[in-house]
Amino acid sequence: MTDTPSIDTVTTEATTLPSGHRPGAPDSSLYRRVWRWHFYAGLICLPVLALMAITGGLYLYKDEIDDLVHARLLKVEPSMQPSLAASVLMARAIDAVPGTPVRFTGPRAPGRSAQVSVRTHEGPVSVFLDPVDGRVLGQLRDEHRWMEIAKRLHSMTIVGPAANYGVEVVAGWAIVLVVSGVFLWWPRGRSGGVVTVRSRPAQRLWWRDLHAVVGAVGAVAILFLAVTGMPWSAFWGKHVGQIANDWGVGLPRYLWEKPAATPPLASVGDTPWTLRAARLPTSTRWTADASTPQPLGLDAAVQRFAELGIPAGTPISLPNGPTGVFTAMSMTDDVTRQRVVHLDPYVGAVLADVGYRDYGAVGKAVEWGVSLHMGRQWGWLNQLVMLAGCIAIVLLAVSAVVMWWKRRPTGRLAAPPRREGDRAAIGAVSVAVALGILYPLLGASMVVVLMLDAAVPRRWRARFGL
């Protein structure tokens, strides 16, 4: 969060303090240890954290950016005429892009287009149509959407699924940065660099104070972003979700007990975190003989979902195979109104209707955190607060690099020095152990860093400033 003054400054300050008395003083063993860990935590995660902050800040305004970039596909002239039937729009889409329709999204308001997702040999394609006259407005591959690119960059899945484990490690080290940064920022009788910025931009002190003040002001938002981003991580999020479901505090098992052979809900689109482990239900009315009823069709399913209170413009996934079901996932901005509803395609019976009300304590807490993290729960105010956190991360990354550049000797890393005999206080060790247990990948990376730090020969430390 903040860098300590230069070594000369620390030495000067130390002469005015009783030797080795206050654990938080700049000359103390604890202070040097925390500063060193803060430095290496920044070295490990700030580049990726800055990328996540930029892409996350953009994703906060996903709808606004999509409306601007893809206006010709998403907007139409408002009309008082009724929309064409969903089945007609789907047929027009298939005529334009041959393939298998997998999802239909009606217009959510007048002046908005309808959308049909089609599975083709080249991958999924979204076809956009004027809902009143059925005119095809255009098509777009999912991976070419700007916000989809930002989302994949944010999670690093753009370079492969395994990269998400690295993002989890970075998020863990971001927590270490906040905790250690607040410790280093703590006034200890100082006034400058606590809530004010001294000197001028040409001087390192200005950048040091800027780093400290921005970090102190943004600490809560940054910590919140790091913690609430963890549920979507590859390791921690998966296992915590499974534990929560097993204990009945995520999604109670009795609501959705399905065999593992049944496809996951995530196979039909973006899914609430609590429902990631849920399995799709199957139609109980389908049989392989002539007694199987005729499917109701998309138009009847759209009407049935409307009767159940599903908002207009909610994506409706189509049945996959003879036992598949219609699925509507209503991901409203208000997390308490989230709903996932499944319909039997033959008789229109509700096979499952699960929402926020059905989640356990952990599921509800995580869904609230995720909604706030994405800037959705409280509208523009929520967006601005999270955007401020993202901007703070970028400013911290830039100021940290400038500070380091201004104080580094040529050809040396100039890490905060470690003196022989330095020992960390039991409180600092306890915090590190607790974080390592809570976030195992962070704990494993801490052990690796400790081993590497211990393995560096003393002469290399002196030569390269390690």
C-alpha cells in the first residue's frame, strides 16, 4: 500500500527514536519485515492487479459500453406494434445463420432488439433482429464482443483455464498488500504522508505520499474487491462452494439433487455462484414410445415464463435433446430477485424455481458480495465506489513503480533490506498463517517465497539488492 522512506531517511529517523523499542517504528525488525513482504507482494501481483483493475473498471459499465459499441445491433426504432412471435424470430435467425438454436432473448424494452444464439461449426453466434418486422440487424461471435474480451482478460482465461489459478494467487497477495500497507501507513506520530501529499511530483517524497494516501483511502474498497472476487476463483471458489452446499448453507441439496451425469447449469449460460454446482433437471414426461406428448414449443414457453413473473428480456435456453428443458435465468441487478426457472417442454410444468430466497447464509452473503463487486446492486453509486477502487489500484501500481525507479541504485533490485537476526512478531506471523490457511494457494505461494528468500546467498543480496 505504501513504501517506506529511503534507507537514509529511515536511518535519520531511527536516531531520534529509542533503539528497538516500538515494533512499528521504521527501525524495528517487524517494520523492516513487513516492508520487505509488501515490496515483494507488489512485485508479484501489481502488474496483473493493474490489468484486473482496468478490465474490471470497464466491466462495471458493461451495459453502457455494449450499448455504445454495438448500438446498431442492440437498438431499434421504438414502435407501438407488437413483437413477432419468438418462434418466427428464431426461424428468421436460422435462415440468416444456419445452425442449432440454443437460446432466445426477447426485447427487454421498446426500442431494443431480440437475440437468438445459434451453435454453428465455427462456434456460437448471436443473431440480432428487429422484434417488430423480423429484420436481421447483424450477427456477432461471442468472443468478439468487447465486454466478453474484457471479462476473459479480467479472469485471465483468455490464455487458458489454468491462468485463473494465478489470478487467485494474485488476489490473495492483494489482501497481503492491503494489510501490510495499512501497517506501514499507520501514522506513529507522523502528520505528513498520512492524509496529505507533500513536496512536488519531481520528488520521490511526493510519490511516496501519494501512494500512502491513496492506499489508505482505498484500502477498504481494494480489500472488498479482492475478497469478493475469490468466489469465482478456480480453486478456492470451487471448494468453498462445494463445502457450503454440503453443509446446506449454499444451495441446500434437497432443492437440486441430480446425478453427476446430468449437465451442469453453467452449460446454458452465466450462472449465479451459488448454483454453479447445480445440475439441470430433465423432463419426466418424455418416453421413447408413441405416448410421448408433443412439445409445447418456444412461444408457449415464453408465455409461461411471463406468467411466472420472469422479466422481459431474460435469456431462455432451449431444450437440449428429448429430455432437455426450457431454462430462464433472471440475473437482475437486485440480487434478491435472482431466479432460475426450469419448465418441462411437453406440459409446461415447473420443474425447479430457485432464487435468492432459497440460498443458505453463505450463498446469500456471496451473492451480495458478487453483485456489489460487479457494481450492480445499488446502481450508479455502486458503480462509482467500485470504479474508485479500480482507479486506486492503478494509481498505487504507477506510484509504486515511480517510487522504486527514483530510489533504486543502477543494476540492483533495491528490495527493502533484511538484517541478520530480524524476527517477525508473533502477531504478524499469526496473520500470515491465518491468511495462508483461509486461502491455500496464497499460503502455498508464501511458502515458496520464503524458501526462495532463504535460499539466496548473502553475497547476492548485497550485490543485487535482493
